[in-house]
Amino acid sequence: MQWTVVVPLKALARAKSRLSDTAADGLRPGLALAFAQDTVSAALSCAAVRDVAVVTGDPLAGRELAALGARVVADEPADGLNAALAHAARVVRAARPRAAVAALNADLPALRAVELARVLDAAAEFPRAFLPDAAGIGTTLLAAAPGRELLPAFGTDSRARHRVSGAAEIALDAVDSVRQDVDTGEDLRAALALGVGPRTAAVAARLLIPGQPAG
């Protein structure tokens, strides 16, 4: 099974506010864009991925991610993350009704294509499936097989919410790069320890991160 991966990205100016203790206001939009670029690049290189659709209302992010080869879907609902994902899934399936669709966080800068392939292969065994984040509270990937609705329930305690919705929890070892999203300085240090993509590495080199060499 090959997947269409849907990546949601909010306006860069509002992204990653919880990184304020690590990145100044002027750097956070660039850091959020770098996260998304490295995430999308890794997803596009994954053997299990047919294509990537980015849903965003940010013009700069749209241009930069389209240049990588992603399809950009306008966030027409402009009503939050779950509405954006549901809208993007409908757009994808309007063109390919039998598409397998997976929602993937945009802040996975250490993402490895081979690990993403393992997660998607595991997801293919279920009608709907999700992968919990490294903290064990949230979700980094939600997948829906052909003919199944995505039914995203991202937000606070999304691991529990997706489980209650009937999605199967994917339990795999050695897929840390697919689970390590970045919301805080501690998350960023963990991602850097795994090894981030080149765009994130370039922006992070401009930050003074405790526990990391100065750039």
C-alpha cells in the first residue's frame, strides 16, 4: 500500500510559541518552516509514500514546500488542525477516492524515511491506526485505509482521544524519529540528539541551546 501523507502547518508567525525559551520571536517562524521542510523531504523520500499534501494558509510555507515537491492544499476551513486535516483528506480523495491517507505532524525534523515506512506498513494492517508521540500523550501520525474516514482528533491528550475513536495504536520499537515532535526546548534537544535534517540543523546552529554546542 502506498500512502498520501497529509501534513498540516499553521501560519508560521503563530507557530511554535512554546519554543520561546529557546528561540527568539524572530527565529521561531524560520525554525517552524525548517521543521516542516525536513519533515516533508523525508516523507517524500519514503518508499511507502506516493505523495505529500501540505495543508496550510501560509503563503511562504506553501511556496517553499511546493518547491520540494509537495502538493499544497489551502486551509479553506481556517478552523483549526482537525478541520484542516479533514478538509485535506477530502481534497485528496476527490481526486483518488481509494487513497490511503495518513496525517503526519509537520514538526518531525529528525524524521527517517525508513522508520516512516515501517510505521505506515504497520498502519496498513488496520482500518485506522495512530502512532503516539515520544511523550506518550499526543499523536504524530494518524492513518486511514482506503474507504475509511481519517476522523482526526488531534489536540490535548490526542493519544487517548484517537484510541477512544477506535483507531489502533501502533506499537513499534526503533521508530523514534517518527515519534519525536518538537514543541519545547527539551523536545528540540531530543531531536538534535537523533540527528535532524539539514534545514533544521542550519537554523538550530543559530540558537544557544543548553546541552548543545554553540553554533
